[in-house]
Amino acid sequence: MDLYAYLSEREQMPERVERIAAAIERRAGVSIRSLSKKKKQLRKDIESVFEIYTKAWEYNWGNVPMTNAEFDHIVDELLPLADPDLIFIAEKDGHPAGFSLAMPNYNEVLQVMQGRVNPLTLIKALFAQKKIGSARVITMGIIKEYQGRGIDTLFYYYSYKNGLPKGFFRGEFSWVLENNTMMIRVAEMLDAKIYKTYRIYDKQI
């Protein structure tokens, strides 16, 4: 099984992709919204993400369930760096169905620092942070009964759509299964190119 990492560079969303995303959303019967910026609702959203993550990753190979404390620690580390407009929750009839987390590509900042930490590189990093031009979808989870409805495609679509006004004209979508024809179709419409291929081998022991 091959998994693809796509890289797309464009400054506007094609109308055709807009129409396809709208059709998928109607057919799936889900609503997609970004993470709340209000403190009280934000806490509820984080709890929903933990619930989705626990259920969605339950049967994944090598998965070790996280405790609430471990999850809260990760949230505390990520939130200061995250952009709520790039974090999404999918809901079906008011119930959590999936989540997606995209982040500004901080590798651009690290490249400017060149492995050094001193007053000069920190100043460069501050300026570089404001000029980050790409984003990466780093994780997502969809509860089993809602899988196969195109929700993953919607997450990639909304990540790109919300990222464009922020100056994120380059986006990475990974991992995309080689048989996920719906996602591959949308990636190709965004003129995304495969720039990495991950291959999973299976050996009987």
C-alpha cells in the first residue's frame, strides 16, 4: 500500500473544487466548523477532539491510547503555536464525527535560524514567523462509522480555503492512501503534485 504526500501551490481556490466540496458536504450530511476562540466553548471543543481521537485511532496499528493528562499536555504545547482557523471539527446531527489539525509550517522559521539560538536568530525567527507561506495538515481522525464519506477531503479543502487569506499559498496534504480516489481527485484539481511516497510492507511471521 502506498501513501502519498501532495504539495500544492496556488493563490485561489478553483470554482470546480468549491462545487465538489459543497456536494460532498451535502451528501455526507455533516457540518464543518473551525475551533472556537471563546474560552468556554474552546474547552468543549478540545474535549470533543479527545473523544474523536480516542475512537478514531482505537484500532490503528501501534496505537497506544492517551490519557487525559497526556492529551492536555499536548494541547497546552500546541495551542500557542496553532491557528484556530486551521483546526476543524466535523459534526453529524450535533455529534462529533471527526477533527483535523493543520499548522503553519514552522520549518520555515527553523530554516532561518540555521540550528542556532542567539539574540540575532531569535529576532530573525520573529520576522520569519509573520511571513510563513505554507501550512501542513499534521493529523486528523474520523470516527469509524463516519469514514468513507469524504470528510477527510472536506478537511483538506477547508484547511486550504481558510489558509489562503492568511497568506498560506503552499499546502501539504498527507498521508493520502493510493486508493482514496476522491481525495486524489481534489488534490489534482488543486494542481497538487506527489512529492513523497510512503510505502507500507506486510510480512507474515
